[in-house]
Amino acid sequence: MPMYINNIIITIAIIILCLLWISKKSTLFYSFLLSLIFFIPAFSIGNTRISGSYIWVALLLFVFLLNTIKTHKVMFSSGALFYIFTFAIILSISLFSAIIVNILNSEGIYSLVGNIKNVTGFAAFTLVFCLLNTEELIKVLYYGMLIAGVLNLIAVLSQLFFSNSFMFFYKLYWLPSNTPLESTMQIGGFVRAFGTFSSSVLLGAVSLLVFSMGLGLFVWRKDRKWLLIDVLWLIVGLFSLSKTFLAGFSIIFLVSLSISLVHRRDFLRKNLTILAFILIIFVGGYFLLELKGFYASYYYEFIRHPFASLLSRYSVGSTNILLYDTYRTILIYPLFGVGMQTKFGEFLGDSSYVVLLHNSGIVGFSIAILFILYLFYSVLKSRSVDRLLVLIALLGSSLALPIMFFSVYQVPFLVYVLFLNPRQESES
């Protein structure tokens, strides 16, 4: 295996993008560009490795520049500006706290650079994809999720059924901060699938988001081709054995089913075959994983008790939980937090909401809540169930990891929830 296989794959991906651009296959070009965020490896410069998401954001900015030169147009939306303004305030509060309350060190600087990268990625994605109309955007999302889904299906099958595959994925995605992937090296294999992500939790969260989007488009927009996306990411999500996916799936499915039964009384009769098919995948996945010794019974229990996984993380009264020191820090500095770095060696990275309180205190958390309320207002006003499902999945998965506000992986889904498309806004 080549030493810099990660760099080779990135180079091949960029060549594919160039060929699609030159051949003017715009749908495939944008779809592949979108899908890259879900599988782009880490990039090596000598002994230094940086997240592939920096390469993805750089590609988005370059494509935006090319589009601007070509069309002489820059299109944006009020929803995107509101998000950027909200995040800029939260980031400013965190920076203020890091300097005043804490001592800004390399940890805080790295976090600041990462946050700037994330919001830049959001802005660049919006600027690039605002040029598409609604139908084009949904088509690009479909093919982008299809490409990423196929690659992740191959990845999870390799990880769970070929024990020697861990070294290949380690060379692709390992970063110094990646503790879960580091543990696979020590164990000598995967105990849960990571796909093309840095952890099984992240794979489960992204699978849940894609599944929610596909379910909404399939049921409410009656776009039948999205059933393939749902099946693909359902399998991938099950193999992640992530509480986030399994608990989130049960909630999303029940919400969708409840709304469907209220507004479409013939829903069960028309979709009985599909519901049975999803049930077969669930049951089949359980027995397959149990057969391979992956303790599926433990994780599948969270389908029946979706909120049980939160007790071990967020039980404030217990001193044994992972976030005990984090809670203590928040209580000591409740108003503006302590910034983007640890103060007493506390754990960060388990929840968007905890990170908000830790970094920017009650003030920053309240600003974030106002933005979330705006999202609900926008979605409910449009009566768009498909967007509502994605929003619920985005907010729910943020209980398990900081994906909302603090991750570049939120970008396509937040764009979808906001429907950041000037043509869409003018149509409505």
C-alpha cells in the first residue's frame, strides 16, 4: 500500500472534478463536489496531517471564484446571512472569553481556525449552490448522497467483515486528535463501523441526517428514487451500531409516521410494502451483526428506549459521567464561558449544546437558541415536513456530538433546512 495513499486519493478526486468541469457535466460535477465532504481523506504534508475538510472548503472557494468569473453573478440569501451573523457573535464571545477568562493557547487557536473553516465552508457552499434552482439542488443532493452512500457501504462491509482493513482506513483518516480511530489501531480492528468518517458516532449522525432527508423527500415530495438513498444509508447506519442513529431513527420514523397518518389516512395501505422492507432490513441487520459478534442486542435496545443513552452522558447529579468536569467549568463561568479551550482539563466534544455553554456561556447559548427558533419558524411556516425531519435529526444528533454550529458536516443539511436559494425565496 502506498505510503501517501490519502494524498493519492485526494489528487484523483480533484482530477475527476476537473474532468467533469471541462466536460460541462454540471449535475455530476456538483454532486461529486458535495459528496467529497463525506469521504475525503486527511491530507499529509511531511509528518503533518490536516483534515480533508480544509481541502473541501478550498475547492468550494475555487469553484465559487470560477462561477463568479463565468457568470458575473453572486447570489446569497437572508437565511445564510442570519446564520453567519449568529455564528460570528458566538465565535466573538468565545474568543473574548478565551482571552479574558482563559489563557489563549495553541488548543484555542486550533479550535478558532477550525471554526472559521466551518463557517467559511458554509458560506462557500451557499455561494456555489445558490446558483442552482430547487429541482437542480435536490438532484445534486440525491447523486451526492448516492456516491457517498455507496462508498460508505463498501467501507463498512470492509471494516466489519475483513479484519485487516483497519490499517487502510487508519492511513486515510487518522488525525492526531482522532482518539476513536487510534483505538482501532491498538485493538487491531473495528468493533463498530466507522465508514469514511472519524468515528462510528459521526457515521451514525450523518446516516441519520441523510435518512431523514430521503424519507421526507420520498414520502412528502413523492420522489420515489430517494427510497434507494434511504435503504443505502439505513444499512450503513445500522452497521455503525451508533446509539445516535438507532435512537434517532426510531424518533424520526415515529414523527414521520404520525404526521403521515394525520394528513394522509391511506399512508399505511399505500406504503405497507416499503414499511415491511425497512423492517426486514432492521431485523436482518440485527441477526447478521449478532452472528458476527458485534453485540447488536445492546445497541438495538435504544430503538425501544431512544432517550436512555442520554442518562449516562447528562445526569448532572453523577460524578462518574464523562462531562462532570465540563459541567463544573460551566457552573463556575456561566455567563460567557471560558472560550474554545479547556480550563481544568475537562472533556469537550460530546454535544453542541454543552460546547456552546462551555465556550460562550449562557449568552452565546441563548443566541444559538434564537437561531434554532428561527429555523423552526421558517420550516413550520413553509409546512415542509421533509425539512422538519432533517431539522429534528440535526438537533437530535447534536446531543451526541458537536455537529450543529461546530462541524462542516452540518453544511449540506443546514442549507437544505434553510432552503438557501434566492429563487426558492422569490417563489415562496
